[in-house]
Amino acid sequence: MKFKTLTFAATIAVLATTAVAHKGAKGMLLERMNGMLAMGKATKAIAPMMRGLEDYDADRTSDYAAILQTHSGDPMLALFPDGMNAAPSVAKDAIWTNWKEFSALAVQLETYATALDLAAQNGLGNAAPANSSMMGGDMTGMMGADMIGMMGGTGVDEKTLETLAGLSVNTLFVQSVQVCSACHTKFRAEE
Amino acid sequence: MGVVALTVAGAGGITGLRLYPVAKPVDPITLTGNVGAGAYLARASGCIACHTNVEGGGPPLAGGTGFETPFGTVFAANLTTDPEFGIGDWAIEDFAKAVRQGLSPEDVPYYPVFTYAFYQDFSDQQIADLWAAFQTVAPVNEPVPVTDLAFPFSERDGLKVWRAAFLHAPRTTPVSGQSDSWNRGRELVEGATHCAACHTERNIAGGRKVDTGRMQGNDVLPGGSKAPAITSAALVSSGWDVDSLSYALETGITPTGDAFGGGMGEVVQMGTRFLTQEDRLAMATYLMDQSDE
């Protein structure tokens, strides 16, 4: 009973926060903004574990991956029909003029989310940064391999799911949120 | 008659400014540069972020990024090794003068959108490292759009007056009694990574308010975006600490679970995520304790 009360209270709190943040949004617009909010809240909640500040729990990783999967890839793209944009949305019109890149990022996030789920049992690694190769002394020029990848449009390396699933969870987590940041940088207006 | 007199006086003033020397002599630099160290410094300094037209899908460091300022749009230069449109025909001393003094090989001042003010303390070794790294960039034989500001801002020699009033030395000098990490953070934050370029309020002439607006944020960045205050107090009140700030410089995640977009997203993606953990921690350590203010 106590649990139900707490859950209800938490739900109300989330809804209230959503209402404030997305005041005026309706229908599909509200749905996609709530999707972003859900991913942000989940990211905030799991970040301490991914940073090794809390005990690792594979189930939490899978739950987090499921949230990302729900709101990325095709489900995300379906909420961005051609030109559907209005306040309070902070989506840039560049989404539709550069749909190829936007959709690639959405799919890439889904791929990372799937990999996170597959890799959940791998646990946390030795905090190998996503771009450690750049700093490992093997950088032979200004334009290292990662840089070329970054200029390729998606902001992160293209990797197969199989390769990704072999990585540590924290590395995948970092790469996932870097996709979020790459997308926000190009396609979200700053308030 | 009055108009004629003003025109003559104005023309005389511009000619005078044109002849007024601002360049400091650059001693020959014969040091051998380290490509890796130079590429690292280039990322930290934002060379790649500003001189790559990501929005337009341009090649790395080929310039063309437009910065919409209140005075007009300034376009980032082509920094590839192309001799026609890039810096392929420069000597290392030209490069040193451009980076540390903000002057072209012909001593023409660059617009302060270029953050050379923060690079004034770069050592000859750092210049040699950067130069070595830039030599590895493939040439891109493409011009960038011409920066075309309205008069009087179109007169670059007028920037000599601006420099006299608003070009400040970077605050990179180590502070005794502080830790090595704090001082390294200070060197990066106040120098190479030039945080204050965006996060400090500017006056009507585009000069940074170094006394009253330092790290207090800026609501009118080029392109209409904003940068929040990043004084230590402001960072604390926004929920940051050394750990979360260091992590954000690697990943782009904020304490609220959001991911950086806009200019800060670019800074992380093209700059700070490539720094070492130690350097990100040093930056965060300094930012959270700018105690010499």
C-alpha cells in the first residue's frame, strides 16, 4: 500500500513537472517532448551507477536500455512528421531539411540502446573513455579516425551491434549520451 | 564644408591607423613540434570546432562557419594546408603571430571572434606543436565567404583601437598555494579552452566585461544563443560539482540528465571529450573554485 502511494505520488510529481516544462504542447508534440523528458530522467537516474558511484545492477541497465529503445529509432522518427513544429517545441527545422542525418542519429541511439541491453551482463569496465584512442599516443595527425567519423554526420563512430555488445556498459552509456548531445547540438534550439 | 572636413579627417584617421604598428616581433621558431601534442592543443583550443562548418557539412578545418555578430557575419578562415585559400604558404612565424597576436602575415588585425586573446601565452613549443599538427591537415582548395561588415566595422585597422581598449592578457599565471591540478585547470580554462569567450558578458563594442561580467554568462552570443553563468557560485547553485562537471566535459550529460546542445555541445564533441581525464578534472576543479576572484 505504501509502495502504491509512493508510486502514485511520484507519478503526479512527474506529470506536474512535465506540465510545467511542456506547457501548451498537445498531441504528437507533447508525446515527443515527453519521450525526450523520459530519456533525460532515466539518464539522470542511472548516471551515478554508470560512473561507478553506485553498485552495478544489470537489471537497471536493461530497464534503462528499454526506455531508450522505446523513444529512439522508428518510434522517435514517427513523432517527427514532415515539418510538424510549433512552440513550445525546441526542435529546429533543420530536422526536416537534414532528415537523413537526423534519422541516422535516431537509429544510432536505438542501436546503442540495443547494445546496452545485450551488454548488461558485461558490467562496468575500467572507465575506458569512448575516445581513448585519440589520447593513447597513436594520434598520427590532426584528423584521427574518430574525427573523420565525427565529420561523417552522425557525431560518433559507426560500429556494428555485435562489436558494440562486447563493450563495457559504461563505455556504451557514454557513447549513447554522446549521440544525444550530437543530436541536440544540430537539431535542438537552445532556450 | 563641414562634411568635407569630416571626410578628410576620417580618411586621415584611417590612414593613420593603417600605419600604426601593433605587431610584436616574432623570433624565429626552430623547435620541433609534436603532432600529437599539437592536435591535443588544437582540440582543447576549439580550432576544429570553430573552423569546421559542421552545419554545412564542410571538411574539417576548411572554415566557412558563419558567426552572426551584432556587427555583421564573420566567417571562420580555411586553416588547411591549401596554399591558395588556406595557410599552406605561411611560415611558422606567421602562424605564431596569428595565434598569439591575432594578426595576419601582413599585420592586419583579425576580428576578435577569433579567440586569440586567450592564446597569447602559448609557448614557442606549443606553437611548434600546433604547427606540426596543422601540417597533417589535407588541403582544401575552397575559399570561405568574405566577411563583409558595414562601415566602420569593415575597417579592420579600426580594430587597433579596439585592441588597445579591450585586449586583455589571459589569466593563466599559476597561483601559489593552489594545487597542480587547480593551476592546470586555470591554464586550460583561462587560456586554451577560452571558456570566458562565451561565458562573459560583452559591452556594446564587443569587448569582454572582465571586471564586472567575468563568467557571468552572455545572453547575446553569435547566432542568438546564450551561455549561462559559470562562476563557482552559479555552478554550485545549478547543481554542479567537480565530479559531475568533469563528467559533463567528457559526455555532455548535465546533472539534470539532459545532454548539451548548441555551442556547448560542440565544445564537448569536438574538444573536451578528447582531453585526458586529468585535464577535464583539472578544468572542473578550477571552475568550481575560482577562489582568486
